[in-house]
Amino acid sequence: MESAAVNDYCNNNSSNENDVVSWFEGVSENAGWVQTQTLRRILELNHGTEYLKKWFKDIEIEEVEGCALEALYTSLVPLSTHADIEPLIQRAADGDTAPVLTQQPITTLSLSSGTTEGRQKYVPFTRHSAQTTLQIFRLAAAYRSRVYPTKEGGRILEFIYSSKQFKTKGGLTVGTATTHYYNSQEFKIKQEKTKSFTCSPQEVISSGDYKQSTYCHLLLGLFFSDQVEFITSTFAYSIVQAFTAFEELWKELCIDIREGTLSTTRIKLPKLRKSVLDVISPNPNLASKIEANCKELEDLDWFGLIPKIWPNAKYVYSIMTGSMQPYLKKLRHYAKDLPLVSADYGSTESWIGANLDPCLPPERVTFAVIPTFSYFEFIPLYRRKQNCNKVSDDFIEEQPIPLSQVKVGQEYEIVLTTFTGLYRYRLGDVVEVAGFHNGTPKLNFICRRKLLLTVNIDKNTEKDLQIVVEKGSELLTSKAKAELVDFTSHADVENQPGHYVIYWEIKGEAEERVLKDCCREMDASFVDHGYVVSRRTNSIGPLELCIVERGTFKKILDYFIGNGAALSQFKTPRCTTNQVILKILNVCTTKRFHSTAYD
């Protein structure tokens, strides 16, 4: 197939919903071939870069046939991590304009959220990044509309937030990937092509103050409440925090709706005030209706808040997998019977797959890999035997394989080669192949590969921690009129014997005996053989449960945002060694309990 035809086949810019679905059906049917062409296009675009020359030397890429090029590439270019490319990205950040990773000059860098490894990383961001974001949003919207049709010209209540951008020493623009996208032409195009428009103007999204932005998002969402077709944010956390704030702010919001004003105590930024006041006008009838609904909802502990206030909303849409799963219970409380639809699967480095089955609950969601976005490889992973003493990882791995060779039921780590200058880059995500859509795999996200909790021979991942916390919080709910708001953990190895510390913020009151039971239940629920043996021999000490005061996790959020993170990209770190965060947690701890599970 000629190069121009390949480009047409791999990219679709049509505005028609059926066309974008037809395009994906085509590329997924021929996913193996499309992947070969995707790799060729990446290498042809960037073959003269310093990084690739190091491995390809004088080999002429254009003269190598498709499958042979894949084999050559994977045999010559080694697997990489961010640590391998960080010095090269830093050169670009410092002003080096040589083609180090990409032939096109890198002008923009994305910041990863920093909540997984404790520090933010630079990742190249290009026009291709924004275009793939637009493409996956359009694709996912087309599949959603088949199950949950929305009214053309309707509104979306989007809790989205840009962070402040800054310049590197070399003049490159730096910000979160979401910030770059919300500032891009593609974000405007998305609204036009999907015929759905966000309630909030750009000034609200980009205010830089998430508390003021949240108030304005809520106010405008109320003002357009009858027009809102669905509610969304990048992460489920942002939706939960917005409606938690709504519980406290609704009276002030009703005053502003009634009078067509904007709280002077809450909103102080002049541009923000002007942008909102240009939109709203006095609406006493709407204010009275919202006020009556809120009084009813208060008596119900805000159960069914979303359908009560936004009666025409069809669903709630957000990333709800991985570290967002603990917020599902609260989100369901607010949503009542309204469907929760999990958004698509991606990372700062690349989009990976789309949710083509929006009717599935978030716990069962799968993501169909989009074979034109990056070149994907998959490292087969196998769980280590329980008596293995190596603690650096909990998987045995084999050699990476291409997308076309993955098998249903097998777990893999994803490896990316991107148009933005990442080559055989280990993403660190563990996924399981759940099936296929035509010829492209459908993935379940399992966890981040990096071990979260380990003291010596114990090996517990984010998923293991979530299961344990869920069991403890079930006791909290059943035995006390309290609920878990948020949590994190820490492996304390400074005090001997080392032990796990789990921090809980709870809403409501719980007696000490109940919290002791919760602590014991969590300790007993870790099933990792290394942990159980270590607890029995007391080489790992009793699990410690720390109850922190209300608002503690908001202080952690403020810390991350103060360091450049955006609310729409924030994920509560499920395990931390960050000394600032630990200081916040320990200063705010009001009660401590130690497990008696192994006494």
C-alpha cells in the first residue's frame, strides 16, 4: 500500500460519528498490519535522531520491509525507562535544539502527575499528542452515543482544571498534558464535532485556583442544569471532591443563582469573575427549585444528588479504574441509578485504548487498543512462586511480543514506542488481555507494576492494598455510621520491626473498638505469603491504622497543586515515602491503633 494511502488509513479526521467508528473497525480488523505501518512511520519521521542513530547506525530504514523492520528494531533498540531518556529530555529543556529524540523540535513538555513515584517527570508533548486526544474522545463518544444518546447542542458539566504553565531554561513550555490539551485548538474542535459544549468558559478551566474554579463549575452547572447531558472529569476523584464541596456551598450557590451574582468571598480573580458574570443572569425560580431539592437531599445524606439536580443527565463519565476505584462507592452514592461510565485508558506518554462497551460497570471495563497511536509491545508476566525471596519485583518476565501475538488471560507490562520520541519505553502498567475487538486486544488494567508496600520478603501491590482497605472499610460502614473518605499507606522501615502504616480519613463517628476491628481485619486480609510468614515470625510488626482529621487529604492535594500538579490530573498516592506528605499525615493523626491479628 502506498504511503499516502497508509496515512489515510491510519488517521481519520472526518466529523461524522459513523465515519470514526468505521475507521476504527478498519484499523482494529487489521491491527497487526497497522502496527507494522505505525512503527515504520515513527521510524521514518525520527530515523535521523541522535537516539536512533546510536542503535541503527547506517542502516537505511526505508529499504527494510515491514516485518523485517519490526524484528530489526526490537533486536537493535533496547528497552528503556524514563531514567534512560531523562538526560536527553533535560537537554531539550535546557535549550539544545539538536534532533535528539525527535526530528521535529520539542517545544512543549508534559508533566506527569507525580503521584505514583513521588516526583513529576518531563514527557515530550507534540501536536500529535493533542490530535490523538481528540481522536480517542471522538471515538469513545461515538460508541457511548449508541448506548446513551445525548441531545445535540447540550451541555457537559466538566470538572476540568488547567495548571499554570511555565518555561524551562531553554524556553520550552511546561505543564500537565491536560493543561496543554485544554489550551489547544483540538479541545475547541472536540466540542464542535461532538456537538456538546462545556458549561464553563476557558477562564474557569484555566484560573489556576482549583477552589475558585470548582465553585464556578458548580454555579454554571446549576445555571445550565436542565441542559446538562452528562457529568465528567478526567478522574473520578475530581467529581467526588466537587460534590463534597457542593454539600457545603449549595446555600451560597443558590443565592448567586437567584440574584445573578458571584460570591465576592469565594471568587476573587477579576478575569474569572467577568467570565462567569458574562454568562449568568438572575433566576429566582431555578434557585428556589435547587434550594428545595438540596433540603431534601440533606436528609438523604445527599444520596442521588446528581439525578436530582441534573435531571436530564444520562451518565457520569470519568477514569474509574486503578487508583480511582476507591471513589466508586461515593460516586455511586451521588449518582444513585445513573450509569457510571469508565473513560479511556492512557498515560502522559500516550493514549492506549478506548472503552467500546460503555454499558459495562467500571469494575468490568475493558479498553480496546488503538493501533495507530503508538507501537505497542507486551512483556509477558508471571506471578512468582510464593516461596520466592527476591523482593525487587513480584513478576517473572519473558521477552516482549508484538500486539498481534498476545493471548487472552495473560498478564503483560506495556511497552511504548511513540511519535513523541519514546522508544521501547516501559510504562510500568500491568494489564490482562480480556479478549479482542476484531484483531486488537481488549485490556483490563490490573495495577502499576512497582511494588507499593514491602518491608523485607513481603510483596503487595496497589491492588492488594485496595482489597485490604475495602475489607476494613466494609466493617467501618456496617458497624458504625461512618464512611472512608480517602486513604494512603507507608512502609515504616525506620522502626524495628518494620510495619505497614495505613492512614484513613473518615466521615462520621466510629468507636475505638470498631476502629480496632478494622485495623485487625486489614492486617489479617493481606494474603501475600511473604507478609503472612513475616507477621507470624514478627519480622514484620503489627499493622498500624492512623485516623487523620477531616481535610487532611485536601492538604495533600494542596501540596501537589502547589508543586505544579493540576486537579484534573491528581491521584492520591496510595503509598508514599514523601517526607512532606508523611509530615502532614502524622501531624494530622488523631488516633492510632495496632493490629492484634497475629497475637
